[in-house]
Amino acid sequence: MKYLIVGLGNIGPKYTDTRHNIGFMVLNRLAETLKVTPELRRHAYTAKGKYRGRTIQLVMPTTYMNLSGKAVRYYVHEHKLDLKNMMVITDDIALPFGKLRLKAKGSDGGHNGLQNINELLGTQVYPRLRFGIGNDFAKGHQVDYVLSPFSDEEFEALPKLLDKCVKGILSFTTLGIGRTMEQINRKPKPPQKEPKKAEGKDASMTNPQDS
């Protein structure tokens, strides 16, 4: 089985650690896990890894975010890939920082990279993993926000979140989209409240004859 994993972002040093480049960060973490090194090819940095009998093709478009579909369409055709075996990783300002949402299909949600992919593929039916980056910006400053670096606190939390994304990607290639969605989209159980202790003397120590 062959899978195409696409991480969206912008090339160049000034974009390296920005929120809009979380797709690249996830793909770099995946490359480390698979022990492969992405190399510059047509429209993208790419690498091919193996995991439990699956072939995983990593793609990081060099076309800049707004033209991501150009690279995606090229590699989908090159590998003659069924779109159900492709996953696109992207940032999402509609989700709080660190929140992950995996879907089998959907609209672009206002994301320029997904919009271009949808247009050039002629469909929006393909898996995508959205990584929440929050929306802590003033009105009219969305572009400045997504192209700004993560805060120190967010950077500290990133490694575990990137590992969670990689785990989800590998699950997608082995267990499928349905079971992986259950794992990633599952709401955490609220912490259980400890039972209140009885005031005064412990009821279990009370002797009925004493009353």
C-alpha cells in the first residue's frame, strides 16, 4: 500500500518556525521517525519511507502556501494515488492551540492552501489533519498572526504535539481513517471529582449503641 502525506507551509528561513508552517514541522518530525531525509525535487521536498509494509511518500510543497495544489496534483498523478490514501496536514485558526481534528473530507475552511488543492484536484474528498494554532489576534491582523512564530510556551508544548500527529499519521496508514479519527477526535474525559469526606467523626467508626 502506498500513502502520500502532505505538509503545508512556506519555504524560506523567515517562515521556518511560524504558525502557518506547522505542516512542515509535522512532516520533518515524521521524516525523523521514519529515518529519511527530504530532498528537493519538482515542486517540493520529498522523501520515501517504509512503515509496517506501507510505503509513505512525504511531500512538502515549495510552491508557497497559496499554490500548494500544484505540488499535490503533480505527486498524486506521479504515484497514481487514490485520494483516500492521501493526508494533508495544515494549520487551523478555528481550533485552539494544540487541538487536532482529522476529517475524511471537507471544505477549505478559508485556508488558502486547502482552497488551491481543492481547486486543482477538483474535489475536497481527501483526508486532512488540522492542527489548531488559536486565534489570538486583533481584527484585520490574521495574516500577521499566522506568519508569526509560536510563543515560548507553545514551543515548549510542540514536541509532544508533533509526536501525536506522527502517531496519528502512522495509524492512518495501518488502521485506516475511521479508527484514527476516533483516536484523534475523541474528547478527553473530564477529571473525576473525589468524593466528599463526611464531616466530623468517620461514619464507619460510629457505634449505634453510643447514640
